[in-house]
Amino acid sequence: AALLGAPGIVRAQGAALKIGVLLPRSGFFAQAGQSMHRGAVVAPRVLADMGLRVELVHIDTESNADIARTQAERAINEGVQCLVGAFDSGHTLAIAQVAEQRQVPLVVNIAAAPPITEQGLRYLVRNFQTGPQLVTNGLRLIGETIQATRVNPQTAVFLHANDTFGQAQRNAMDAIFPRVAPPFRLLESIAYDPRAQDLSVEVTRIRALRPDLVLVVTRASDAVKLVRDMVRQRFEPMGIVSPGSPGMYDEEFYQALGPLADFHISNLPWANPRSPMTQALERAFAAAHPNNRFAADCFNAGFTFEAILIAADAFRRAGTGAGAPLMEAIRATNIAEHVMIGGPIRFDEKGQNPNIGSAAVQNRNRTPTVVLPSDAATSPPVLPMPGWQGRT
């Protein structure tokens, strides 16, 4: 591989549309970034079978917004015609400003903060749910899980990271919870620093409130800290449920916790196992990454693949990689057959795809397993979760 001009930027060979894929493959968000990268790596092979040709420039943002901004500038200077990224909402907003100034399309693969599509940016679309969409769908699925398992939780506590994404989810929870009106009371919302060594103080506060459910917005590393501190303090809620965040379905979570990782539920967009394109992506993924599981990577890999698909499909229709006509074609996207659960990939006037669905994904035997909706489920939901002691 040839260097594009800076460490962490590697050029793929022989494609028509040159796409810069900006992901946090090192640093704080490295686990998620590497998972997304695996989806990007296999994208050219799958797209080639569809008659779509791309050249990917793989860029490591190093989990740093300033580096993300600088590398986006450098990639555009080196001839990148479209950008994809960047997982963290703060990083994505930094890249979006560069894309807007340089009139180069940015297709957001994963990032939920509402401001991304609320600033009138013309060179950006997002194929991911906003924070309010995640929370609305997540709370709805929590209600459906309660009905399916016939349990009766009375109270919950909401624990969230104090970063850009976590604060956006807190704002969404404050606004949406009263409107959705789940069948339990929200006792308190607690913020935490995801870079803290442990979450013992936060768990002590939660334990004192004795909630039936703990609703969480986490990343993998801090989700691990949360469970470990709950086990140490012998606090066993009815369930730990995310109304829409990463972390509890990641390999890092399974490897760190073993059987303690099971039975937690993440309500979020997910790959549709019945889609032929999902099956094609899974085959390519298995061949390229035999040491990784598509079941655990399909969220990150699937959305990253779809972002590249959107750019490649628009390039074929536009017939050019020039910024304005390519962006016009991207905004006119209408892809019915794709990977993630939901309707056709389309964008509204703000550049947001409103058709993305959600699923309740429960950890079973250290594997993320769809338990709702019923037409996509492979196992029924389990609630309350078993106690910490005696798990094997």
C-alpha cells in the first residue's frame, strides 16, 4: 500500500470513485473503528459484484476531532471525491465543516447528534438515526419487551456518558420519555465520564435508588466498567437496557466479561439477516476476516458498507465525481435493497434518512441476538435477567 501523505492513510488500488473513509481505528474509540473498518475493507468486493467500482482511502482519525478535521483536509487535497465517517458525533461535525467548505460530499455512516443534520449543511447526508429517533424507537422496544416477557418493572435510572453523543441522548430522553410514557417511572438521570477508571460512584448512586431497570448510553469500555462495578456491589437490576447506543454488543464487551456479558439488551438499528445483500456482505466478511464474527460486527460494518454503497450508487447515476453533481445524486438516493433493517434508503430535505428501523438485540451465549421485532427475531427476549452468581 502507498501512503497518501500522512501516517494512518492508506490507498486502495484501481477504482472509479475515490472515497476517504475516516474512522477512529486507534485511540479511545478504536474497537468500534476497527469493526467499521472491517466492513469498509470488504465493501469493494461486494460492490464490484453489483457493477459498482470504488477506491477507498482508509484514514485513521485516532479518536481525535482535530486529527479528523486535518486528515479530511489532507485527503481532499490528495484527490478524494467523497468522505465517509466518522462514528463519534463530535468528529463527524468537525469533518462536516471541512466537507462543506470544500464542497465534497460527506456520507455519515454512524453518528447520532441532531445538530449534524440541523445546520443546513448542503454537502452532507446521514444514513443513521438521530439521538431522538434512537431513544423513541428504543423506548418503544422496551415496552414491547416488557409485554413479551410479562414482567412489571416500576422504576428505572438512566445512566449516560457526558460526551457529545451521551448528552444528546440525555436531551432526547428528557424530551421523549414523558411523551412515550413507558410503564415505569424514571427516577434519575446520571452522567459519567467515560474516561474514568471505574464507575463505582455512579453504581453506588444507582444502587441506593434501587431501580428495576438501568437504562444506559455507553461505549464498550465503560459498559464493561459498569457491569464489573455492579457485580462488585452485588447490585442486580431486572435488566440493563440501552435505548440506543453501542457498547454492549461489541466483542470487547464479550471478551472482557464472559458470561457476565449475557442478557443485556441493546435497542438500536441492526442488520437484516434476511436481506440478500446482508448475506453477501457476511460471506465476504467471513472470507476476509476469519478471526472476527460478523454477528458482533454487523452494526458497525453494515452501516459503513451502506455509506460506501450510497456514494457508489450516486456516482454511477451522476457519471462524475465532481462535488455538486455527485452531491445532487446522493440526495436523490433511493435504494430499496440494502443491509440494515428498515425501508428504502432515502434522504429528506435535511439530508436525514427517516426509514431506518430498530431491533431489540439481546446478548445470548455471548452473541448479539435479535429478539424483537418478532418477524426478524431468532430467539424470544429474557427478562428479568439471571443473577450474576452461577453464570457459566
